[in-house]
Amino acid sequence: MNQTSDKPRPTPRAGIMDIEAYVPGKSAAPAGVAKVYKLSSNENPLGPSPKAIEAAREVAGKLDVYPDGTARRLREAIAEVHGLNAQNIVCSNGSDEILGLLAQTYLAPGDEAIFTEHAFMVYKIYIQSAGATPVVVEETDERADIDAMLAAVTPRTKIVFLANPNNPTGTYVPFQEVRRLHAGLPKHVLLVLDAAYAEYVRRNDYEAGIELVGGAENVVMTRTFSKIGLGGARIGWMYGPMHIVDAINRVRGPFNVNATAIEAGIAAIRDRAHVERSVAHNETWLAWLSKEMTGLGLRVTPSVGNFLLIHFPDDQKHSAAAADDYLTAHGYILRRVSGYGFPNALRMTVGTEEANRGVVAALTTFLRT
């Protein structure tokens, strides 16, 4: 039986058009700028592992063949490096995909999901996409407040997202506090530990979440290859209990990780020397940048990631917007973070020595004008 409608075209279901689309940072400077330093996306200034590049090249002649739909060899490589069971790992097209799949699988209209006020913007997008209600919890000193998160839990809560370390602040929650958060959640609430920047953290009281996942039924940890050098390959992964792995494998795409990414990922994660070089470079220059920016009179949020959040004066002449325009005109691309609740701050990725020194020199001139 034919049914008629007065709607002139297909329309999204209720709530979809209320979602604010994710806006990535800019990646280009105005025409005429001699050299551009892209410091807006938290990419590795040392680039990808040379072994990953070679592995990707070797796949080029086999692009007509579908990849292994389970990414078994990639899961085994991850398991080998981190001491995990490969069966408890799901690989994905960036960790973003896993976050979306978790929301799609465990949220429904009427449910609530919690995250903190300066957390990754895609949490809200995925929560709303599932028809659920996002619950935003205020932070304390730009850090997740565990007591406030627990106070926000209601009978409708189904997921709690915790970015640890967080982007764009670079702050982290000590693992005893993460354990306290988990202990205070009802057993049916899923705790998602987003540890995208875990490789860079060098703190004795930090843990990405492997131990907690191993002993719980309602915790997963998500990770990515993007920050340590394979952002363009889009490889993410989740470590979780088998019942959650089983559910996610039922809803993910059948070939969600491409063949090039699989081979590059296997080579990259086993190239521990490249990882350590990258972490050592970051440790040196993150400290240097923090000291130099503070010396310029700018407030810097203490960061354990591969980026730092720089706060600018309130006067319009030296605001973040003015600084961004000035830096861009000189070839330095940083990230505006107004959408994250910081209208007068810029996020800067730790870059090469040349890029880092260049930004400091440019800001020195800018602040004196």
C-alpha cells in the first residue's frame, strides 16, 4: 500500500540537526607564507616510524585484496607489546570509531552519558547521535572532578566518558582517583577510559586503564596510533571484557581497518625505538615550551600530553584570536579552542625544534607590539 507524506524530502530523525558538527583545526596558512608549521592536530613532529612507511609501501601492490576483517595480526601485535589477550581487543578506524560504536551499542533515547566540560567534543556528538542526553560536569582547575562526576550519576546514566589525559587541557587524573570513580559507579554503567595520549605520560601515579579493565566487567580502555605517528592511517583500538568486545564486533563495519593501516600499525607498534625517541623529544620540548611561554607572561595549563594549552591576556590587542591571526600570518598554525570552553586560549602541539623556537620568537614579538 502506498503511503503519502507532505514532507518534500527525507528528513533526519529528531535530534540529529541539533548536533553541532565537529570542526577540525585549520591546516593551512594564507597564500604567500614561505613555510608552514602545522601545530594544530597533536601529530608527532618526528613523523611515522620508518618501518611503518616501508610496511605500507609493501601493501601497495595488493590493494585489490580485502583486509582481514578481524585485524587479527594487528590485534596480536598490540597484545604482544602491552601484555594483553588479543581476543579482548577490537581495532577500529581511529579511536573515534570505537567511541561512536560504544555510544551506539549502549545508549538509547532516554539514557544519559557523562563527560567533563572541557573533554573531547565527539563524546557529545556520539551521545546525541544515539538519541541520549549528554550530561556535562564542571571541572576543577581544568581537571576532571571525580566527586562531581559521581554526583552527576542518575538512574538514567549508562556511560561515563573519561579522557585521561584530557584534550585540550593536557591534565590527567591519578589512577587512584580513576579507581574511586569506578568503585562509585553502578555495575551496569560503562566506564570508558579514553587514553589517546597515554604513550606520552611520564607520571608515577598514572595508568592507562589496563589493570582496571582486566578486573572489571564494566570498563573499557580506548587507545590510538594517531598521536605517536600514524594519524593519517586512522588506527584505534579498544581493550575490554569479552561481553563488550562481542557486542562491538556485532555492530562495527566488517572491514573497518584497511590493509595499509593494518600493516603500518603492526610495524609501528613493534618499533619501540621510534616510540621512545618520540616520547623523549616530547618530554624535552614540552618542558621547554611551558617555561618559555610562562616567561612571556602567558598562563599554561600543566600538560602531560604532546601539546599545551596557552592562555592569553584579556585585552583585545593580545587576545588568543589576535595571536592566532598573527601566528598564522607567519606560518604557525595552532588550534583555536573556543568550542572547548576556552575562548581566549590556543592549543599548541609540541613540534620540531625549529617550530617550537619559531612560535616562541613570534609570540615574543606579538606581545611586545
